[in-house]
Amino acid sequence: MTITVRRSRPDDHAAILSLMDTARGEGLSDEERARRGFVQGAMDQEVLDRLQAGPGIFVAEVAGEFAGFAMTSEPTGLPPGHPAAAAVEAVREASERRDPGRLFLYGPVAVDERFQGRGLLTALLTALGRALEDSYDLAVAFVELSNERSLAVHRHYGMTEAAHFETGGRSYAAFTFAPGTFARR
């Protein structure tokens, strides 16, 4: 199976939004969502355009078929209480206010169920690591603690569980990784 990863284009937006809607796991029980994993966040064309203009959205294809995405963004302009802003703050606090360097946000990420377990996430991480390692020092991601599958994936890939935090009545883990870690895979 040949996996191709590239930066997204406007014509990818419909596929990204569709997969994101599916990956939310709405309509599933809490136990099923925890087991299967889920993504969070409200996205639309405007948000995707903004993310595309930043560090980027990376798209994976198998034989020309859309198979998954990994979003990255700048950690600026987030409203107080947003989980991403809280994750960045938790990481900074955990580092005892040492400068963590140039940060970017990693996520949300989703892989079509038909292609899960076939190396797509590894390919996405490798591509974004190569693309971003010269511009950024550290990625910051957040995962709701009820999302067992996503926690397991982040831990499997050796991402650092840098901090835990609460916001909006929910509990999260903040994960970090240097993009260069994956660039050399």
C-alpha cells in the first residue's frame, strides 16, 4: 500500500470536514467513543483556510483516495478557556516557565476507519515533522482523558505526557513532541 502525504488544498476541505464529522463519534455511547476514539472542535471552510495558511493541514492518500488528515496551527489568538490555550499554558507551567521554544498545535487528527492500522498516522507524523522541524521546536496536543484510544495512540508514539489540566468541566492530558523526532523515521 502506497501512502502519499501532502499539504491540503481547498478542494480537500469537503473530505476533511466529512471525516472530522465521522470521527466525532456522535451517536455512540460514551464507552464506544472512548474505545474508538474521537475528535473535538468545530471546523468550517473559514477555519480550514486559516489553518492551511499556517503550519498547515497534512493530508494522507492511498491510491489517490483521501484517507486521513493531521491539522497543525499556531497557538495564537485562542480564546481563554479553549482546550488548546489551556494545553499550551499547562505545558509552560510544567516546564517551570522555561522557554519551550517555538510551539505549534498538533491536532485534530483523523484516519478513515478503512485505513487504520496501516501506517497512515506514522506517514502523517513523518511528513509534518519534516515540514515543520526547521520552523518549530515543539508540538503541543491535548486529549480528553475520557478518550482512551487517543491517549493510547499518543503514548504509543512516544509523545511526552507533559501535563494534565481541566477546562470547561473536562479533564485533559497535554502531550508534546519535537517535530524532528518524527522527521527521521
